[in-house]
Amino acid sequence: MTIKQAALHNEDDIRRKDIRIGDTVIVQRAGEVIPQVVGPVISKRSGQEKLFTMPSRCPVCGAKVIRPKGEVMSYCTNVACPAQIQERLAHFVSRGGMDIRGIGEKLCTALLKVGLVKNVADLYDLTNRQLLTLERMAEKSAANIIDSINKSKDRPLSRVIFALGILHIGEEMAGLLANHFGSIDKLSDASGEELLSIPTGG
């Protein structure tokens, strides 16, 4: 089995496991979860390894990278960063999101590259003809993608909220928000006070 990627959650995780740039690492796969980086192979260190430091600037767009107080994740501050847009699009179409079959990571990249899509809303304006302008796109594939996009319009509100990739809004919170507000418009108009008043049961 070839492992193409493994999880190393955040800067604190890297420091806790003492993983350095240039290390040979141990990767563990348990069940169906994404393989985890367990730690370095100390015996293979040459002495040339370097401690990891989080970049102060986004490597894609150059914007400032911040780590909000009390959080473990660091963020690029540019909401228009191409990497952020691509990840938002990939999350939106994923199985846990709107489940738009036929649009994977490569197609997300292609759609953004040629300008057919600039945000998730643009997906719903795509046409067969536009998709067929993409390299290696067959007529049947294009038709299936359009059909899948149309079917996604019937997803429940909780899925839509989760698919939007709002910071700190997981599937459970998306369900609570959907039940409380009942529509995207009401959620968009909600004040911070209203949002904080929602019982989470936790």
C-alpha cells in the first residue's frame, strides 16, 4: 500500500512530537482513518535537521499568517487567497458537504484556473457547454456533473451550512443552526447575541 499523505495536525503537535525539517518519520495507519505521523526516527538524524517554524506569510498569496489567541490553528488572513478558495470549493462539493459527484480536487483546480468558477455559488451557473471546454472532459461526464449539481439543490439546510466551511462550524453545530433559524436568510441576518444564545447541549 502506498500512503500519499498523513496527518500532522498543527504547530503544537509538531513541537510535542519533536518533528523537524529533514526527519525520517514513523507513519501509522489505524482502521479507515487518515494515517498519522507518530514521530521522528531519532536514530536516523544526521544533525542537519531544522526546527519547524510557522511561516509569517502565506506561501501562496503572501498575506500575513496569524494564530488567534487560544487556538491551535494558524490562518492566512486573505479570504481571497487562491489556496483558500480552492479548499473552500473542495469542501463544498465533498461527500460530507453538498456531495456533488464528479467534481474532485483536480476539477476544482481546473475550474478555478480557467475562471469558470470564482466561488461556490458559481457552480450553479455552470453549463454543459462550459464544462466541455475543459481538457479531457467527455460529454457524459459533463452531463453527470450538471445533474449532480442540480440534485445538490435539494440538500437539507444543515448540509448547506456545513458545506460553506464557516470557521468553527462542524456538522453538529450546522444542524443546530439549521433547526434554530430554518433558512440561510435568517441565519445571515442573525446578530452575534442571537448566535451565542443558541443552546448547544454541550
